[in-house]
Amino acid sequence: MKKFLISAKKQLFPRRRVRVGRWEILSTPNHPLNEYQIAFPFYDQFLPILCSHLGGTAIDIGANIGDSTAAILATSSHLRIVAVEPDDAFYAILKHNCERIDIDRRVELVKAFVSSTKRHFVVCKSSFKSTGHVSNVASEKATSPTLSFAELIIRTGAKDISIIKSDTDGFDWDVLASIGEYLKIAKPQLPLIFFEMQTYLQELGFNDEDRPNRIRLYLDSISDLFALGYEEFLLLDNFGVPILRGHDVSLVEQVERYLESSQTLGKRVPAFYIDIALFCRHHTEVIEKSLAELRQATK
């Protein structure tokens, strides 16, 4: 029995570590974080800088192994974090990492999918096993329950939400839709939303026939959030480099169409996806301060 437990632990916690802030955390065997940090100075820098200026609660949807959660813990001594991850393997590593680095016990873990529907899902892993996309399945095959964003807030009792981060690899449009439903009913002060707009899915390749529909779903969710009171966005490429700020959602579509054409017709990849921060007038100062600190940190 002891030998079995040791073997299982080696499979669950592969001997690969990545550095986040002042910590080294366990990761999946092929997680590219260390290599990306060396090659791309802006990579994963903006979110923790932004969070260093916030209080209240951060919601981390699609927490994966806990690298974003760890980065937020490293830069903010005040934020409470709700880290949500549905995949069994990723959640086990996330839990292990948080038990070790969350000294002040500021992180609450939730194993669930977040969606605007009551469908059932699994995470289909990429070839590198460090990420994956969400796919519909029959209820008996689902790895975790599905919660609306409102149900997540009720379950955790989260208050004073200052930022919602979503990184679900092509599924964030649905997470945004669920966030929008909650904001419409609860009517809190609108929090910052930082999410990944990934319409290219590595496992499906550049000839994915559903990509145009996925682009439209993202744009519709963003437009719906603007209708609720969001006023501006900041776009960054997936390497963390700021692209532009704007008020017109059509600019988001233009950047996305450029990426799509470059990847499928131009046979080049200037970036795989874009990160987007949605914010209101009362967030402007903290966005500008964070951008200035990002540029300073990467000099």
C-alpha cells in the first residue's frame, strides 16, 4: 500500500517546478511558464501588478495549477482569492500548491465549472497536458459540477469583489455570460474583469470550423457587459504586451480578425490569443498606474 501511495503521488505531482514570485510551485510536466518568463518579459506580469492595487476579493476562474493565484498572493497582502478549477489533475496540484504557499489562508478552493447553462463538461487536455478546452459530455461523464457565477458567489459568500479573472481556453465567453447575468441582478459596483479571448484551440488547429462562431460568442458577451456599464477595455497579446485601449467593441473584433487571418492565411502566429481587461471610469487610475509599473518592471 505504501509503495502504491508513493507511485500515485509521483504521477499526481510530477517533478517539475515553476517559479512564481518568491515561490516555486509544482506543475504539470510540460508547463511552459519558466520558458515563457525568460523569453517574454511581459508574460503574466500585468494581472499581479493590477491586483497589487486592489482589496476585497479576487475570483480566479480556471485557476489551473495555481500560477495566477500564487502571483496574486505574492503581490497583494490584502486580497482574498476564490480559485475555481474543475479538472481533477489540475485541481489536485492547485490544492497542493495552495496548502504550501497560502500562509495566511486567504484562498478558498472550488472544484467546479462556471457556465451560464446547466450542461455537463470535461476538460480535454492539450498535447502538452498543461491546459485544455472545455467540452460538453453526458452527465455521468462530468468531472465536476456546473455552477452559475451567481451560485459560485452564494456558495463562497464572496463579498467586495474587485476583480474577476477568467482563463478557460476558449470557454470564457460563457463565463462572461454568467458573470453578466449575476451583475444584472445583483447590481454591485462593477468589478474589473480580466479574461482570455482564445478563439484558436491548439488541439483543433487552425482549420477549426467552429472558430467564427466562437469569435461571435465572445464579441456578444463583451457587448452585453458594455450594456451593463463597462466603458473601456485594454487589450494585451498572449505574451503580455499591451496592444491598445478603446471604447468600441468593433476594435476587439478587428484585432481578432487580424489574428485569425495571420494564423490561417498568413501562416504566421504573431500571437495565439489576446487578454482583455474590461473596466469602468472608476478603474482608470489603477489601470494607468499598473501599465506604468508594467513598463518599468520590464525595462
